Amino acid sequence: MNSYERVLKRLKGEEVDRPPNFDIFMTFAAHSIGQPLSRYYLDYQVLVDANLAMVENFQVDLVQAISDPYREAVGFGAKVEFPQDGLPVSKVYLLADPSDFKMLKKPDPATSSRMLDRLSAIQSMRERVGGQVPVMGWVEGALAEAGDLRGNSALLLDVYDRPEWLEELLEVCVEVEIEFARLQVQAGADIIGLGDAIASQMSPRMYTRFALPYEKRIFEAVHAMGVLARLHICGNTTKILPAMVESGADIIDLDWMVDMSAAVGQFDDRVSFCGNLDPVAVLLQSPAEQVYRATLACMQTAGLRSFNAGGCEIPDGTPHKNLHAQAQALQNLGSRYE
């Protein structure tokens, strides 16, 4: 059974040889092949090579074009710095003043350099493993993109100070994300992941106004294109989880703070959950034997449609033996949950 078959069967709750591994790799992946982060962000071939290495070395069941949150922001005109081997930095937000919105122009994902780089990565991934390993594209949620353009602190104040203005901005962002998703599907993506991390800082009422409607629109468009949708909101999403299920995502990531067993018990008939090993306390800092036991425990209570992964990105410096222990636990589980 290859990864593509494994994922499709798992989504239906059918028997598989092992639960799929959907770990998110970025910094770890770049450094694992001896590349600085700037090349991982700016050279699609490095991103492709690093993801293929994750599949080969750690039995990961997808290749993924996720790298950083600034591809769309650069397309809008944001100035982002890329240190040689550090995280990208946006020091001056494009919409530092609300009046700057009047000058905002929507980018063309087909020609914007960093968005085009992601499209090239997906096309290369498709050529190398298409049909064997799912290819996952990635877009920012409209709310997350607004935060990239405005700054998260200012954005959270906008929720109260200028909600109608914020909704105008979100309308622009969602249109760009849908178009970006469409081009990624055309390039060969089987799954579109959507990151909306700032949403975990909102109340359920605010989430259902400023995040959920736009996630739903993106996922409706993604499904109309014939591919799967994955929602990733890191942090403690317990309070907004019932609304997240309404997004239409096929797969919802759960961070380690969320009770995965309870989520599965309540919503297993509507969505596949993915998670939710603690990336730091378990995967990075624990001995391999504990990683093995934690993976077994997670999947034994997670149900037959769930996927395994760290609750968020696998930290740089995670011992390889720990990721091998995770993979071995999944292999030993097979389709059995005694």
C-alpha cells in the first residue's frame, strides 16, 4: 500500500497497513539535508529535495509545499528579509496604518515570484512522486494573511476598533487565497492545507465572524477543484473546535493541548483529526521509548479515521531516533487497536 492509497482509505475509515504520518516539517527538513533556511524558502528545488528526504527517512505520508507565511504577503508588496539561516522577518507591515489599505493591490499568484516558486515546487513534487505520495499545497487563511499584512497585535485590535474595515481586508485576502489554491491544484496538489494560527487567540464568536466564513469559502473552492482540504490552527483550539468542524475541512490538525480522544468521540463521523503529539516535550525532548509509547497511546484512542502527527511543526534538532520511534509505532499498530 503506498502513501496515496493509505491516506484515501484512512479518510474513509477503511483498513490500512498503518496510520498515516502527517508530520509538518520545515526548518528540520532544510537542515536535515544540509541547507540553510534561506534556500529552503527561496529555492523550490531545495524544498522539494528536503520533503522527499522526509518521506524516505521517516516514512512520512505526504510531501508538502509549506515553508513560511510570507509568500502571499510578498506578492502583495510586503518587504520581507531572509537571513541566511534564520526565520524570515517582516519589520514594517504593509498595512501599518489602516489608510494604507486604499493602496493595496491584489497579486497575481501566477507571476508573483514567491507564489510562483511554490507552484514550481508542487509541479516538481507531482512529477517525482505523484500518485504514490500525496502532494500538499498550502495557503494562508484570510485572517492569517490579514495578520501578515497588518501585524497580529494591530489585527486583534481591529476586531473591536474597525470590524467592517477588517472584513473588507478579509474579502481581498480570501480572493487571493482561492486563486492561489486553484493554481496549486493545477500544478498537481492533492491536498490544500490552510494555516490560520491567529484564530486560536479568538473567542468562538469572533472566530465564527472573522475566520470561519473565509475558511469555508476556500475549502468549498478546493472541493470544487476535486482535492482534499486540511485545516491547521496551532494552539489550544478546544473552544473553537465545534466551529472548525463546520469549515468543511477533510482533515483538522489538533495541537497537543487539545483532547484528541474527546474530539474524535464528538466529531469522528464528520472529519478526520490529525495529531497530536507534543512537538517539544515528547518529540524533541523525550527518549525514543517514550515517543514510541506516546504514539501508540495517541493512535489507540484516536479512532480509525485519524492521522498521526506532531501538534505543530517538528522542531529543529529533534533526534532522528525519535522520529524513527514514531514511525515504528505506527508500523506496529497496523490496522489493529487492541
